[in-house]
Amino acid sequence: MAPTPTRTGADDDGSDTNTDDDDADLSRDEAAGTLTVRLHHFTNRTSDEAARYLAEQLSAPKTEYPGTKLGVVYRLVSD
């Protein structure tokens, strides 16, 4: 039987150690009609690049936040 793979970047309690305590900032811009989710940086460039790609994909459909007319936009803090 093959050994069970373990999660990398996780503490013994199963929590992810790849991000800070505050993983994202939210800001609402009524004039622009947007709710921006700014993701904080991860511990390595590869994770940042993956998060940037995911943010672009999540922002592409122009999704409105439920109960508002605000379009949700995802970005990394540095972008």
C-alpha cells in the first residue's frame, strides 16, 4: 500500500500556513460600481502567480455581489 500524501504548508491542526492572518482587503466603490477583493501576497512567487491567474478568472464573468449592483473584482494587493 502506498503512503498517504501529506499536505504541505499546513500545521498539525490542518490550517494553511501560506497566508497571513488577514488574507484579503475589501473595498467598495459605489461610483465605479465595484467591490474589490485585494488578496495579500503568499509566501512564494509561484503561489502569487497562481492567485493572480485565479483572480483574473474570477473577475472575468463580471459577477455582481448578491443584493447589490456592485461588480466583484479580484486583485493582488500589488496590482
